[in-house]
Amino acid sequence: MTSRGPYRRHSTPFKLQLCQDIRAGIIGRRDAQRSHNISANLIQLWLTQFDRGELTGEEAEASVIAEYEARIAALERKVGQLTMELDLAKKHLGCRPPTPAGHPS
């Protein structure tokens, strides 16, 4: 028995594009399964959602926007952390007496 790979999440734009390609005949279901390593059941679920209109461009855009917002929040946290570290380093350097010129520290 083989072990399953790690849990993967596929973005809405990816699902939408794959469903559009399958419905347009650009790629077959089996080819999609093999090339993207996705189960037939999952592809069928996505196609059902696509046919019902549950996979839309608006959802894809909302998904991308949510991903961007999460990335921005993570970067803002990192900037805050680095700013605090820089302020601490400046404060620490400001407490040291200056070394005379010509003398190694």
C-alpha cells in the first residue's frame, strides 16, 4: 500500500482553468489526472461545481485577493519586527562610548 502525499489545496483560478480546458476539449480528464496528479473523483467534483456555476471568475478573483491580503499581512508583521530590531540595535549602539580614531575596537 502506498502512502498518500501531503494534503494539497488547489486555487480557484487553477480549478477554473482546468475545468474550462476539459470542457473545451483542450485536455482530457485522464490527461488532467496524470499531468496534475489529481484523482478522477476530485476532477468530477470540480466539473460539477463548474457546471453549476460555483467556480466563477469572481470566486477566483476573491481567492487571489485573499491570498494577497494574507501575504501583505505577513509582510507587514515582518516589517514591524525588523523595525523593532533596528530600533533596538540603534539604541544599543547609541549607548556605547565612541572609540578613539586609530584604535581598534
